[in-house]
Amino acid sequence: MSLRYEKVKKSPTVFLRLFGVTPHQFEKIIKEVAPLWDREVLGAYKRPGRDFKLSLEDMVLLLLVYYRSYVS
């Protein structure tokens, strides 16, 4: 099963159940995280190599799934 942001955002109820936030809340999170990501990660590593395979949105989705399923 592929959990790509572009695919999952089409169904808000499934999105809320899987990730614990609404698509609108997720968009707000991405708006706040994207400049920090660009500055701290992409701007800090000026070296040749592979690009990230996942988009920033997909990485944040994986983080939210991890936090939802993490058992303390």
C-alpha cells in the first residue's frame, strides 16, 4: 500500500483516522516546517549525492504515523 500525500489527501476522513490531523491542519504544519527544512537541512548540506526519495509532505506523514502508533 502506498501512502503518498497526493493520494491520501483526497479523503479527509481517512486522513484524519490515519494521521490524527485534518488535511487543513497538515497544510499548516507543512507551511511552518518547509522554510525550516529548506534552511536547516537542504541549505546545510551542499554536497553531491542522492536527493531525498520522499517529499517533505511524505516524510511528515511517516512521522505522524510513527507518533500515532508509538507505544510508550
